[in-house]
Amino acid sequence: MYPPHLLYLKEKGTVWFNPSYGLRYFWEEQRKLAQKFADKPFQYVWDHRELKRAKEIYAMSIIAKAMSKSDQRQWWMIKPQNDPPDGVIGTIMEDKGFPEMCVREVEIVEHKDGNLLDTVRKKLSSKQYEPNTILVCYISQGGVFDFKRNSEIILQEATSLDNIFFVFPGLMVSDIPKNGSTKEVARAMLKVSSVQIKPIYSMETIDPIEDTRDLKEQGAFFIFEGVGKSGSRRVTLENPPKLF
């Protein structure tokens, strides 16, 4: 059952995007903005309001791809024009013999400095969210973090949402090749990661090259046709919809 504010997702013609699309093309959006502000430093471009939507798509792409890897099931996503929510992810499951898009709302917050859990706590205290919402905290601050300890702490706290994730460019220190070639280490550092800290502790690492090859097989997007035995179809338009 969709909550009233998400009923538009059941409308015929709703377009869902492959998270691989977001993973592949986010940095192209960042590059275009950097060219627009060519005389400005990276941090100025990164913090600019014109990049906010693209960053939210990128964070949502990481979490949707992580869930695809964890569940071994394709997840898709939508970036609504109106906030809240910041995003919606979904996967097709059968209900009484018919395909149904099962969805989760996504709220996204960026951690730039300070204490990781304080960023999460501040976000959760700012408003009320639907119970099925996933909170995704994108870490743009560089550093080494003890996610296991953060999970242990937040599990002892009462929070308004039960599903909390950190996503970030990089990987666990233990996963960096210790005796690898320069090329192997550089390739490893291109990876992005998702760490769930509540209600369980788990981690998925995503290779933005290898793990996005499904764009060819699954397609970049599809149109949901509504409940029925032919519940979805590939987009074959001359001018296909754009995610960014």
C-alpha cells in the first residue's frame, strides 16, 4: 500500500531509473558545474546549490545499488520533483501473481564535518518521516571512521527511523590492497561504499565500473505500466527521460 503522497508512482507512465545511471553520470554533472565556475575551487563547486540535486541522486544511486547487490534483485529509483522525500527506491516483486513495485522513501543528509552521529541526530530531529523511510548520510568529509562503533552507539538510542546508512567514496581500510600494484590500489580507491548501522551492521562495496555494466542488460530506465501481467516496459523513445 502506497501512502497518499506517493500514489503518483502508480500512475501509468512513471519512469524509474537504474541506479547505475546515477553512479556513471554524477561526476559528469559535477564536471559541467566546475566548468561553469572555472575560477572557483573544488569545494565551492561541491557546496553550490546547483549541485544539490545531483548529489542527492548520487547518494540514492549508491544505496539502491548496494541493495541490489545485497538482495541479488534489481532496484530502481526516482528523484521526485517535490521534497519530501529526497528520493524513492523500489524493486519489483510479485503479489498474487502480478508485478508490484515495492518502494522505500529515502531522506539524504550530507556530513561535512564534526561528529557523524550528530549529523544523523540533527537530521532525524528536524522533521517527522514516514516509518518506511531510509536515512542515507553521504560522507563528504575525508578521514577514517569507526563505523562498527557508530553502529553500536546508535543501536542503543531510540531514533525516529530504524534504517540508517552511511555512503561514501572509498572503502574499508582493510580492503585496500596492501601488496597491490599502483594501478590496483588506484582502482580500489575509485570504489564507493554503503554501511548500514541500524537496525543491523552490514556493508557493501561498489565498483563504479564493474557494477554498472547492467546498464546494457537492464537498461537505464523503464516505464511502469501499472498493475498487470505486463507491468513494465523498456523506454524506447527517441528523446528518453533524463535523471539529472
